[in-house]
Amino acid sequence: MFVCSMLLVTSSFISLERDNIPAKVGNDSILKESLSLDFSASIADFNKAEITITGTVSDDTGQPMPGTSILVKGTTTGVVSDFDGKYTIAVPNENSVLVFSFIGYSTQEKAVGNLSKIDVTLIADASDLEEVVVIGYGTTKKSDLTGSVISAPLKNFEEAPNTNILQALNGTTPGVNIGQVSTAGSDPSIQVRGQTSLNGNQSPLIVLDGVFYRGRISDLNPRDIQSIDILKDASSKAIYGAQAANGVIIITSKTGKKSQKPVISYSGFIASQNPANQLTPLGREDYLKSARDVDWQRGYVAPDYLTENPDWTLDNNTGFFPPLMDGLRNGTDYSWYDEVTSPGYINDQNISIRGSSDNTSYFISGGYTDQTGWMLNDKFSRVTGRINLDTDITKWLKIGINTFGSFTDYSGDSPEFNIIPTMSPLVTSQKENGEYNINPLGDFRLNPFLQAQSDNRDLRNNISAILYADVKIPFIEGLSYRVNFSNNYRWSNFSTSNPYDGGLAGRAQKNNSWTHDLLLDNIVTYTKEINSNHRLTLTGLYGFNKIVFDETRAVGTDFTNLTLSYNSLQQALIQRIGSSAWEESYLYQMGRFAYDFKRRYLFTATIRRDGFSGFSENNKFGVFPSIGLGWVISEESFLANAKNIDFLKFRASYGVTGNLTSRYSSLATVSSGTNSQYVFGDGASAENGQRIVSLSNPDLSWERTGGVNFGLDADLFDGRISANLDYYESTTTDLLWNFVLPNVTGFSNIVSNVGEINNKGLELVLNTKLIQAQDFSWDFGFNFSRNTNRIDKLIGLDRDGDGKEDDLIANNLFIGESIGTIYGFVIDGIWQVEDEIPTGFEAGLYKLKDLDGDGNITPQGDRQILGRTEPAYRFGIQNTLKYKEFTLRFFINSVQGGSNSYLGQNNPWAGVNYGTVGTAQSSNWYSEVDYWSPSNPGATYRRPGPDAGIAGQRYFDRSFVRLQDISLSYSFNSTMLDKIGMQSFKVFVSGKNLLTFTDWEGWDPETGQGLGAEAGQSLPVMKGFSLGLDVSF
């Protein structure tokens, strides 16, 4: 009776175990189950001594997590981890389960069993609705967003061998298209939600730590970056007004964490660099065979031309230039590729210290990157340093400073990549005495090695300081003021000399330039909560931005001695000097009002007024409004019993953004130089004059883009599934256009506002936790995006008088079609030897369709729209699998063209003059080119050599699926690390661009590099393997 009474008295707060299933029971439950209780067992369990559990809680970077809640499941017993992430808790018995939770991290449960120490690593929960995102001049919870804002999943790519932080966004964030990086230290191209302009700026606005950033992204150390948020819809972007039409990318650097002891971290990796796909120019044997194929009408016997003509010999019948004949006779087989390429590497090393005292937090880092590319002299080195500090002076005043310095070296001049595959294996780059062959082929092509002989210095430096203060206005709760004062100074020194430049007379030059970017923002914010039902936030902004640029250059040509390189330009026979400078400024104001009722109904409205010195006389200021609405459907009573719907929100927004004109486009500009010289008086020398080179347009304005966005956000099944769906549509008007003027005016064009472009798309993000077990987890992510654009209006011309606006065929612009429309002849195979071939064509050339049926091939009647260059859709797949201390991540990136999209021209004979039999025979090409010959009638490409007077080009699908990133890491157990005083120790191996599945022929489908030798080609996309280490003390 005593035991039973005790159980009845304490039943409201004692947890009993029945069949190993914990059950919280009340008095009624005790009475119902009392007959089946084993009282002796209950007495034994009741009197059993408690178990003391200790351990450490850390995040997935190994840093301790103070303030983590540790609770005995099913009870109110709990503790909080201390400053070092350590905890001690008493549990009733070995059947107890501990629950570890921290806002923004996935909750974990650990069974006690026979353990006395339990260490836990909490993983950031990307789908947590409490996640804070940066929205411009402030932050908000993800659950409170009314616009389309996405955070880049940087965590998934921390082991990738990336030297540029934007590489982690390639394919991972729908609607954000990041180009491949193929040369050392280069910045990738960036496009947010497709193309909205013809001639205007295409780049998004970059915001770093709350202020505009116009420096190179490659100046930023990826290890210093905490988060990247992208504003995609018009209502979110409108807060940045006239600079935001192409999207806004907000980069936030790391800071110290409150209540954190100093943590010293080291991270580093070494990676290899080689082309993701390898092409090989013809070697000697195949090259000599191709010479007969080029001269197939004489090299083979008629009528079928399948038998070699014994009278045709390489010595007597080729059009080889004289230097090639020497190589033919002496057996030369020289590989130009092997001489200019070699395996590259990346060496990246970083160290940082992060922590805080009672009032001051800090993040201090240093980094070193050394990258040597695959091509000769493709080099990049970077030294970075960052100090981020903030301190609470009083309860109402905090000041801070974010500073960084980046010092990069791009010195070295690489050979022109497109020339290399055209060089014959019968000639060499150097003579026997070591001197370079100037014209190895004996034609117009210079030895590509000559460019690499430059004494080249290319130093680019960047220092920045953002000083800020946060003031909580006393006596007015919720009112705060923040001031941002930013100074960014960028300077570069470019110097080069080459004895083979300047028409082989020698040339040297020096360029020195600097840019000073000054910004001041004043931000006032007021927040108020009324009766726990109404929350409002008011934000006001007043700021200015001024940019000053200055450059001085000196060039010397025709040197008798270049021993002193570019340091003695006065020795040049021809000396030229020049300088330039410009200044531009911005003035802006912004107001934002955000309100929610019961966290159920959300409303956001902004208006921004922008002034820009580059605006025309009659359009100095622009106003850009926006509005956003949100409805949290899951808070409605009709979903109260929907157990599997954790969160469901509908969003709708509208906004207007702008795209700036260039600084002088509305003004008449004056030029002074050789074209403006005059002679006054007999025998007088020429004097420099001035002349007007462009007309002013006092009514020129910025491009305006207005758009709507509809979105749906959902979290389902206790956070196991999260999804975001967005549909958007925008219209850009007042397009910037160079309007062609009649020659009689004396000017070629004038910049005007014309036309209209429509842009729309669909985006989906889906993240799931497929498996969440004690020792194993599998997270799966999928993203999808589709974007299309359409030209609705151009310049309003109707020359044929049919009442419809004319297309601008010369500019490849068509009403009702996309900007990337492909217009040309339809290729219907290749003419064969046995065909009845029309005049102007020969066997081995492309057969063009006679679309108008008039019996002739003409540009006017036989061209049509073939497709477009833009993709049909993109998708990405992310997998993260964890087993105990092992983590495997891999990301698949894909761009698809569908039936007639994402097309690229692939012309193996582009870039070099193959226009005669002799030049074609003396030139080389890739062995992968499937070219026509009488014995290869089903070839993909026409024959090498002369083309038809009216010729077509072939376009191919660039669709691909690529294993873009894969990594395997092992994090040592914290129990072991505690013994040696370490917080984390992780080793990893990773791969970049290891596999690409595509039908595209050439270097890479994503860059569109095919089999041709077009001038200005970038280097091939690189793949590589890396080995790295992350350590924290």
C-alpha cells in the first residue's frame, strides 16, 4: 500500500517504462495498470541510483556550442551547455534518452544505455523557419519573407577546391546562373533570372557586409564568408532601386560568436588541375593523311575517289609551305600542346582566430592561395587578411569595423590558346640554336610562344574598411540607428615588355590605376509589437556613394635594347603617354514598412529614390516602389489538424527596379588625338585639336523592370521535407540601345531608350531528410529552374508597311522570339560525290535547304529560326550521407536544351584561314573532328579547305549532366580530441568536374567551346582532385 500510495502521489511527474516504451502516465493510467505492475521491480527501479552523464556539444565545424539545451526526454529535467560547450546531467537510468536542441540546428536524441559520456555534433538546419536571411539594410526570419530570397548552401561545398566563393553557387541555387572558372584567379559570369537587357549592364549588384562592393569577387577569401543571400524577385530587389534589375547578391563575412572562447582554426588543401575533357591535335601520321583528304580530287582516283592516287605524293602535290617541307623530310613530329601545357595545381592555406570577451567579439584571418593553371604562364597568387571586430560600448551603443586586404598577382602572359591546335607537327617552336621561329608555318601566324616571352607584371590590390555603429535610442523602445561608413581602395600595376611585340621591334608599357569607392549609409529602424498579435518594422535610409578613378599609362615601341624591360621606356624610338580619369556619384533614399498579424498575414512595402550623376539632364532621379504579401496558411484553423503540415505560406509581390546607363552615355563627348590634328600655317607642325564624337541625349533614362512573383513555401512531416516554389514574370522597358544615325549627321549612333522585353520563369527547391538514424543520415536536395525571355518591341520600324514592327535581322533580334535566337540556313546533310551538285557548291560541303523553292539559295529566302542559345531548364541534385564520423557529399549539375534550346555553333574550321587547299594542308586541327572525305561520307562536319560562297553552320545540343562536386571527409571523435586539447580535426578528399555526360563534341558544353579555334577562347574547364585538412584548437 505504501508503494502504491507513493506511486499515486508521484504519478503526475514520474515516467514509467513498460515494454521499453516510455509513457507519461497520470493517476487514471496508474489505476488501470496497477494490477499488472511488478511491485518488486518498481521498488528496485525507484531506489536505483541516478546516472551522471557528461559530454561536449559542438557544431559541424568543431566549434563548441554554449547555450545548447540538453533535456531528459519525457521530463522537465534539463541543463544548458557552458562556455566551452560542456555539460553534466543526471538521468534516472540507462533507458533514458537525452534531447539536444539549439535554434537553427537539427534536434538530436541520444540513448544513454551504458554510456557515461556523450559528445554530440549538431548540424545546422537549413530548413529551420527561424533561419535569419539578409534582405538588404536588415535581416528577417525566413518564415517572414514576402519576396523571393534564397540562401546559398555554402556548407555543402566547404571541401570543394574553390578559389572563388561564387563557384559554390554554380547549379546549387535556382535562378542564379554562375559560369565556369577555367583560368587561374578569374571571376565567373553571373546571371540572375535570365537576361533582361540588350545593351545594358548584365551583372547583378554585389553587397558585402551591408554596403555596395564593386571589386573583384576573386579578391575575397572563400574561408572568410559566412553566408550568401540572393534577392531575386522585383519586390526584394527594389530596395536597391536603379542598380538592382539584374539581381542582388548579398555576401556576409564571418564575425566572432558571443560567449565563445578563442578558437584557432586552420584549413588547407592541395588540388590538381587538368582539363575535364581532353582534345588532341593531329600527330604526324594522321596529319599527313589529312593532307590527301584535303586535296581529295587529286589525291584519290575518280570516279568514286576511294582509291589513293599513286601519282599523288606529299613531296610533289601538297600545298605545304616551305618550312613544313623541311619537317616532312626530316621526320619532325612536334607536339605543340605538350610544350605549352602541363598539370596545374592549387595550394590554398588559411588560418583564423575567432571568439569574444564579455563585450567584444572578433574574427581575424589570413589566407594564401597559389594557383598554377594547365596552360603555360596561367598563374594566380593571393594573400588576404581580414579583421572583423565589434564591441558593446554601452547597453545602447555598439561599434564595429570589418576590414580586409587582398593582394593578388596575375603576372605572366600565356600563349593564345586558339592558335595552338592549328600549328603543324612538322615544325617546331625553336631553331636548333634555341632561337624562336617567328613564323613557324611560313604564313601570317606568329609563333604562339612569342607572347609567352613577355616580362609581365600584373599586380591587383584591394583594401576595404567598413566602420559602423549601432545605436539603440534610449527611452524609445524599438528605435535604433545604424551608420555604415565604407572606404574601398583598389589599385593595380600592369607592366609588360616583349622583344617580339611592336612588329618585332620590341614594345614595353606601364599602366598604373586606382579606384576609390566611398559610401555613407544612415539607417533608422523602428520595431514594435502590440498585444503579441501585431508586429511592425519601419526602416528608413539616406545615403550617398562616390567613386573616383584615375589611370596613367606609358607605351614605348621600337627598342634597340630591352634589357631593362619596362623600366626604361625612354629608350623607345616611339613614345606615347596617356591618362584618364572619371568620377561618378549616387544619392539615394529608401523607406520600408513591414507588418504581420499573428504571424499569419504579412505585408511589406518599400519605395526607393535614386539619383545618379550619369543620368541625363532631364532624368536625374528615379523612384522604384514594391509591395509584398504573405499568408501563412498553416496558421489557419482549417489546417489545425493537418499533422503533417508544419508550415505553409503563400507569397505574392510586385516591384520595379532599374538598370543604370553608363556614366557618359547621355552627354556629348569630345575626343582629342591623332584623328583631331590640324595644321595651321605653311610649314607648321600638326597640332592636336578636339572634335565631338557623340551626341547628347538629355532625355536618356535608365531601363525599368517591373515584375510579379508568386511563391509557396512548405515544411512537412516534422521538418523532414521542405519546399519552395516560385513563378515570376517581368517586363523591361526603355531598353538602352545604340540607335544608328545616317552618315550625313557625322555621327554613327546615339544612345536611346527603345523596346520591351518579357522575362518569366519557374523555380523549385526541394530538401528532404530521407534517413535520420542514430549513426546514419541521408539528406537529399533537388532544385529546378526554367527561364524564358521574349522580345516584344524593338525600335518601332515598319519598312514594309504591313502594320507590324520589323525584326532587326542584322542584329539577330526578332519580335516575339528570345534574345538568343539562332537564325540561319537549314543544313540538310553534306553533298556527296555522286550527287547532282548545284553551282556554287562541291562535294564535301554542307547541303542547304531551298526553303522558298525558287531553285536558288539566298539569305533573303532560305533562312529561318533554328532555335535558341538559352537552355530549356536546369536542375541540380545534392546528396549528403553521414555514417558516424564519415560524410560523403556529391552534387550533380545539369543544363538541358529540350528540342531546340541550348544550342551552340560547332565549327572545327573557325578561327583560322582554311580557305585554300594550301592553308588547310599546312594547318592542323583536333583529331576528334569527324570531317568529310569520300571514304567518310557520313561525317558530321564538312571537309577542310574552301567553303561555299553561301555557307551554313551546324548547331548542336549542349545539354549535359555533370558530377560537379564530390567529397569524402572524416571528423575525428571529440572524445579523442579532448585528450590532446583539440576541438576538431577533419581530413577530406574531394573531386571537381570529374564526370560529364553529353553529346557535345569539343572542350565543354557549359562554356560552348567546341572543336574550332575561334579567337578569344577561354581555357578548358578544369577537373581536379584535392586533399585537405580542417583543424580547430
